[in-house]
Amino acid sequence: MSFSTASETASPTAADALGDFLRSRRAAVAPAERGIVRANHRRVPGVRRDILGLLDAMPDVASAMWSVAGPPIKT
């Protein structure tokens, strides 16, 4: 059994548009702006998904991650 994200298997949907929007907003926020000390070099600009979830008071980390990447889909 393999897993893929919704964006890899589905045609563009409202969920894809939401993910695109959230990725762009996450990249626009510098960790230092939110008082987060950078411990190492990151390949992706912006704050981490789990930190974003905490800052935005999302109910759990999975919600923050799924909103950006889409939930894993069994194939």
C-alpha cells in the first residue's frame, strides 16, 4: 500500500486552492517575526507547518499539515 497526497492524485479543487494559498502565506511569514529562533537552515521559506498550526490555534498538527499538503490518500 502506498500513500500520496491529494494534490498528487486529484484534479484542481477548492482544497488545492486552499493549500496553495496557505503555502504562500506560510512562506511570507519569517520565523523571526513570530519570535521563533532559527536553529538550522531550512530548505523551505517561512514557518514550519506545526508551528503555523500552533500560531493559528488549529486543533492539531494534522489539521495544519493537511491544510497545506492535503491528507494522505490510500492507493
